[in-house]
Amino acid sequence: MDSNTDLIAVEDIGSVRRIILDRPKQRNAQSQSLLQSLDRALQAAQADASVNVVVIAANGEHFSAGHDLKEAQEKRSRFSVEERWQYEQEHYFDYCMRIYNLPKPTIAEVRREYLEQARAWGAEAAVTLDGDEIAGMTFHHVADTVGGAEVARAARHMQRAGKIRTVATLPIPPEGLPTEPEFMFYHADGERLARIIEDVASGKVTMPVAHRLALSDAAEAHRLMEGGGLSGRIVLHP
């Protein structure tokens, strides 16, 4: 079966279902339609008994530029804190958790050439979990979003005083690790989010800002992020 669903291409190779982000001219920026199409495609793969493995891939030079900031400005710039929280709960957190909880092996098709790109942008180290790069390396801490035995393999190279924090539902085997993995969970709390926003606005909580740009300059913000080397966040304002 080869088919297209909105901004997602779907391809079956034997029992492997490839779900492909197909918005290359926009660098596969995650619009609401793309996220909804991806979610539908994943649910269809889960329900299809002929599919044993799911691969999430992308057409074009970029896997994804992240959220579609231009669409966010056009459609959601006047959202209240509660409305924004509800939108992000459904389209970001809930969709991601359905990927985590998919009862079939799910793989992100990442290109190895991105390792060299990360190093060129100033990363101290860039490794793949299935490669030999981690041999002889030492990590201070491990922050995980994947889970499983491959993460445990990397965590064995962690300093004894370090911590392993994960949000993945796939367990990290604890055998041979210097410390027990700790599961971090997400709790939707609109009042707490509002307090955090107030603390940032008042200066009680600060963060470095590299650039302040208008929302109409979202494309420039993407260019700066992809260029790397930033010493702080990029802030977009109306």
C-alpha cells in the first residue's frame, strides 16, 4: 500500500509501516493538520494486524523544523493561557504519549549525517546509541525520552553520583546501572503555569535571551536556531 493522507505519506514495506512527514517546502514544520494526520496514521498502523513495526520518517532535507510558528501566530495568538494549555495538552503531549505507548516497535528514521552537523554547530559530543562512540565516554547525568536497553547501555557510562531521569514508558533495565532510573511525569496545572509566567515577567525567574524578534520574523527565528551557536533563547513577540 502506498498512499497520502493530507501532509503524511504512508508506505508499507512488508510488515513495516513507514509514516513520512511530507511537508518539505516548509521543512516539515508541525502544523495542526500535520499533527492530526500523523496521529491518524499512527492509530491506523496500530489497528492494522499486518503491521509489525512503525517507522516515522520525513521527506526533504529536514526531519522537522519544529512547531509551525507562522500558523500559531495566525490561529492562536489570542488564546488565553487556559486555551493554549488545552491545545498543547492535546496536540503535543497527548499525541507524543500515544507514540510512546504504541504497542508496536516504533522507530524514528534519523540520518547519521546529522551527527557531523551537530558537531559543526558546536556540540561537545554527538553519539548514536547503536554506535561505538560511547565506548570510553563518561556522562554526568542522563535525561531520556526513549527508554529501553539501548539507553541503559549509555547510562552504564554515567558517573556514580549522577541521575537518570526518564519520561519514557518503555522501562530502562536497571541491572548494572550506577543508580535507579527515576520516572518523571507530566501534570497539567494551568494555575501553576500562570505563576511561572508571572515569575518570568517580574524577573524572579530569568533566562538568557539571544534574540528578540517579531512573530512575523518566525522564518528568521528558524534560520537562527538551525544555524546553532546561540547563547540563549529566541523570543518572538507580537
